[in-house]
Amino acid sequence: MKQSLIIDCDPGVDDATGLLTAFASSDLDLLAVTTVGGNVSAAKTARNARILRQIAGR
């Protein structure tokens, strides 16, 4: 049974790795990804999350 998950992150290096891992997992039902500003602006973290989603084919 898949675990449903919503991820809230600020995708830089560590969160980007976590997102890619979640996107690749067949055990997770990734319902949503939300982003906040962290080391970079909220606009950049949202862009990073969209790019990672595209790379993962999701």
C-alpha cells in the first residue's frame, strides 16, 4: 500500500535530493509539493521544484 505524502520544502541541494528520491519511489503517492523561500527566494525554490518534477518525468 502506497503512503500518501505532501512535501513542503525549499529545494536547494538537500531538499532537491529528497524530492528526486520521493519522485522515484514506487512506495509513495506524492500528492503535492509546496515550496518556501530558504537560502534563495520562494520564486527560485518553486522553479527548482518544477524543474526537478520535469527531470523525474512527473
